[in-house]
Amino acid sequence: MQVLKPPYFASLEKNDPVFAEAIEKVMMSAMVPGALDYKTKLLLALVLDAAYGSTGGVANVSEELKAIGTSNEEIAEALRVAYFAFSNPILTASTAAFKNE
């Protein structure tokens, strides 16, 4: 199965092929279908890229998701989950402002 490779991977293959081979094995073990299908794994990658502010990662993964038939609505819903999950610590910490009230 062909899986999405990050944009940096071509440079890594050219400049450090031994390390690239090791990274590719990890990438394949993470991304090939298993208990989770490829689309689900890509949606997880999208959410994590968004949470960490990786604009390039979001663009790259969303392009691959669309190429395999994922709708904009599915992508938007996954990104809403990301926002909700990663904003909860802010809301939790914010309650400290009113702890004694």
C-alpha cells in the first residue's frame, strides 16, 4: 500500500537514505490499515497537525484525505474535535481565576 509521505521525506531519502529507510518503516507501521483504516489514521494525523500548528501538515494531510474521497464536511468535523479537545485545558485553567468565588 502507498501511504502519504511528508514533504520532507524526499530530501531525507536523498541526503540520508539509511535513516530514511528506518523512518519509512515506522511510518508504514503507523499508517497502513490495521485496526484503524487509512482514512481514520489520516484524520488523526490531521487533528494532531492542527493542534500543533503545523499548517503544512494540515495542507498535506487534507489534500491526501480529499484524494481518497473524504468530504470537506468530514474534515471540518475532525478539526472541530481537535479544537474542542485542545481548548479544554484552557477552559480548565481559566476556572482558577474564580477559584475563591
